[in-house]
Amino acid sequence: MTAAYTSDEMMTVAAARRLRDGRSCFVGIGLPSTAANLARGTHAPDLVLIYESGTIGARPDLPPLSIGDGVLADTADAVVSVPEIFNYWLQPGRIDVGFLGAAQIDRFANINTTVIGPYANPRVRLPGAGGAPEIAASCREVTVIVRQSRRAFVDRVDFVTSVGFGSGPGDRERLGLRGGGPRTVITDLAILEPDPTSCELVVTHLHPGVTLDQARAATGWDLATAPDLRETTPPTPAELDALRRLTGSRP
């Protein structure tokens, strides 16, 4: 019998599965933090979570409210200064995975968390960059988790806060970015990965019950698919139980 679950739960579980045990992960607040802590609480107990406030090896029982949440320092293996986190750990490429959210993301996985509309006269001013540009630039790979809609998945972001693949192949190298860039974008509808030739995001998995037409209708560009399009494995009862205990939610 398949357990009942929401689209957000499917997205979070799919994102958590991407994190392998023993790796280091620079975690953003919100959906990335929930997924990373789910991974640590299930299949990846030795996943090292790093937050930009300087906490290394944090083990919060609940998703932190911000990077300044005291539970991060209370449960961390070490707390270092913000300059050390960025200058010693992140920028030299010592961190395996960056885990980010987005307000907008485009076909080349560039992320906007700065403004909606023209920068000088925006319709909405967003929370801003934080450490995301450095995470996107320097981690060995990046995973993005974001709900899929035409408002979020746009042909071109209004402002490039964090570089994915720029305008296409070769841009990361031209900009001198150390990290490997986005490897996976996980949404409430699907899993997307960059095409190895064009660097454009394509659908590799559709979540159970989601059609390709639905995914395309929620995307602001002509969304292509991988040759071997597959269905995401549904959450297991154990994964759902762990997620609901972590977030304090029930269906």
C-alpha cells in the first residue's frame, strides 16, 4: 500500500535522496535545510551540514529558523568565524555540495533572489544574496530545490544573483568559477538536470501522477526531456515518518 503524501513531501524526499553519506553540504535556510536534515536523519547520518553563520557539523532536531538560530551552534561540531567559512572552506572548493533555493530560476539554472522586475525600480525586492553567490560559484556541485511555476521558472531571470551556467556552455569557465555548477534542480513536479552539451535544464524524472504537459505548463521556456525520462520513486513510509517528525507535520 502506497502512503499518502503531498507534492512538497515528494519534493523534499527527492532532494534528500541526492545527498550521500559522508559528504559536506553548505545548506541554505528553508526547503534546502529541511531536505538536508531529512537526509542526515535517514540514509546519511554522517552528512556534514555547514551553515554560513560558521557552524560545521550542525545536527538540529528541527529545521532552523535562520542561519542565526542557536540550535545550529548548540549542536555543531565546531563554530568558526564567517570569514573562515567563506575564505578557508567554501572559496577554495573544500565543500562537496551547495544546497540552495530560488525565487526565480532560468533555463541555464541561474538563480535570482534579489529583485522581481528592473533592478532600479523593482516590483518586488527579495531577501537578497546572502552567501548563495559564493556557494553557487565554489561548491563542487549545486542542488537547487524550488516549487515549479511559470513565475519561478522563467526564460531569463530578472537579476542573476547566483550563476548557474550563465548563457550556456563555457560561461562558468570564462568567469573563473571554481565549482562544478548545478547538477540537479528538484521541484514539486519533477527533477531536472543540465543537458551535458547545451547546459540547459531538461526533465529527467516526473514525480508520480505528474504529466509532462503539467511540467511544461509550469515552465517559462520550451522544456525538453532526457531520452530516458523516468518516474521518481515515491516516498517510503519511513521517509515520510522521518520528514513529518522533523517538521512537526502530519497529512
